[in-house]
Amino acid sequence: MTSRIIGTGHCVPDTVITNDALSKVVDTSDEWIRSRTGIGCRRVVKEETTSYMAYMAAKKALISANIEAEDIDFIIVATSTPDTIFPNTATCVQKLLNNKKAVCFDLNAACSGFVYALNVAHSHIVAGLAKKVLVIGSESMSKVIDWKDRGTCVLFGDGAGATVVVEDNSGFLHTVVGSDGSKGDAIICDGHSSNSFYGHKEKEHPFTQMNGQDVFTFAVKKVPEIITQVLQEKNINAEDIHWYILHQANERIINSVAKRLKVPMEKFPMNLEHYGNTSAASIPILLDEMNQKGMLKKGQKIIISGFGAGLTWGATLLTW
Ligand code: COA
């Protein structure tokens, strides 16, 4: 017994911020952003919220899976940008779906969140704790970005992607996940919270801070390493994988991973030009776009891989 993704959906906010529009706010240019990252524009929430986007993506995934919302028994939302600390995003999605029986919780593993959440869903199914699961990645990164910091604000975007995962005889094959807390300073968001017991002092740096080069170096080394580990442990050759669906952070990171694995770039689909880095949402958004275009065919072998703050990472081998 294993688990399988049988439905996908996504939702992005209506507002589009182009690189040219950003260059009117901070000292940057379309040329700089495109050449360093591959990003052309990003979506940014206005009226939308993390839970609303998660709900919309989930609704579409349920339709694509042909499953009723009331039959879902577990909802897990990967997010670092929930609307509220509690209730968690998953219970908000449950409420909007009018579902009564699911166990609901959020998981924060930053940009690795979707890979971690899929792993948790799979483990629940294999352990007999759940049968029909919504695995969602949803982020409002625009809320935790300093829009005056050109080093970070050009990189991120908002959105949500969802999958329906059920028990099956094939699908989820193998995974490698990991974390290294000692490198947590490479990308950090302190948040706004302060302890009112000691007064209401604002945090000095409430927004995302990042050492871009450290994160870049980590990603281009760690991602090929874990993908190779997954393939070796299942005795599968890199060329037997149809698609490598990586977290959409930066085109140059993806290029470098492809080169290190000696796999042609055509096997590394990308949509970061349109959305930027949507953190835990990037992999399920891309999965849904590929699914809608008919690019995912039954029996294809797929690697998904995420990496990000923590530091955290994960790579999973699936059969579609
Ligand atoms: N527009 C124009 N110039 C910018 C800029 C921007 N948006 N952001 C930084 N710069 C400037 C810097 O100030 C620096 O100027 P200086 O040489 O005068 O000091 C110069 O560009 C080079 O900066 P540097 O940080 O060395 O650029 P880089 O080539 O490393 O690219 C990143 C920066 C962020 C694009 C790159 O490091 C990266 O992609 N890192 C990974 C980040 C990531 O993916 N994080 C999320 C992981 S989940």
C-alpha cells in the first residue's frame, strides 16, 4: 500500500506586479531581475488571503480528483505565512469546504513545506490514519517581505496549489527529507510579535532577511545530492525520470541542478517567470499547470524537490 496524487488545483491572486513596476519602487531593473533569477512578474494578494487561496486551490483539486469535500479525512497546509497564528490555515479551509471529519493542521518548513507535507500525508495513509487527504501549499509571501529591500522583494510572490492524495497500490515511491538548524540564519523572518509583558517594542527586523549567496550555494549542492540519493536508493537512472519538478526559486539554481545531474533542461519545467518564488506553493502550482496541460501521463516517473529556510530540503520520487 502506498499513496497517489489523483487531483490538482491552484489559485493565484489577481494583482500582477511586473519587474518594471517594481523598478519604480526600489532601485532595480527588469534586466537585473530576469538575468539573475528568471523572474518576470509576480502575483501579490490584495483582498485574497492565505486560507482563501488554499480553499480555492483545494476546491479545484477536489473537482479534478472527482472527490467530495465531505469525504476528506485529513487536511494539511504547508505555509509560513498563515493569516492567523490560530486557528490554523487547514481548519479555515475545512470550514470553507464545509467538511466535518478531517483532522487539520499546518506545517511550516518554508519552501520545502509541500514536499514535507506530502511525506506526512503519505505516512498517515500508510499507517492507516487517513484515506483521502488534501495536501496544500499556500503563501502570502508579500506580507513578510520588506518592499524597500531590493535584495529580497524582487524574488517572491503569492499563491496556492493543492493536491488530493489517496491510498493506492502505486504512486509515492521514495523520499529523502532533511534539515540543518545550524544554518538557520541564511534566511530568516523574525515576525512582528513582541512580548507585551515587557512592553510593545517593535522587532528591529520584522521582515525576511537573506544571505542570497549562501542560499544559492546550499541549493545547488544539496538538491542534486538528495535527488541522486533517492534515485540510487530505488535503483533508478536519472534519465528514466520524465519530469524534475523543483521548487521555483531561481532559474539559475534549476539550470545548475540540471547540469550537475547531467539531465536536459527540457525535463525541468518552470513557471517562475510568471509567479516568482511562492515558497511552499510553487511545486503544487506547477504540478497543476502541467496536469491541466496534459503533460503528466499515467506511469511517468517524477521527482519533486524543495529546499529553503531552516535550512530544510526534500526530494520525493513518484509514479504519476
Ligand atoms: N536589483 C539590482 N541590483 C541588486 C538587486 C536588485 N534587485 N539586488 C541586489 N543587487 C545588487 C547588490 O546590491 C550588489 O551590488 P554591489 O555589487 O554594488 O554590492 C549586486 O547586485 C550583486 O549582489 P549579489 O547579492 O552578489 O547578487 P547575486 O548575483 O548573488 O544575486 C540573488 C542575488 C538573490 C538573485 C542570488 O543570490 C540568489 O538567487 N540566491 C538564492 C536566493 C533564493 O532563491 N532564496 C530563496 C530560496 S528558497
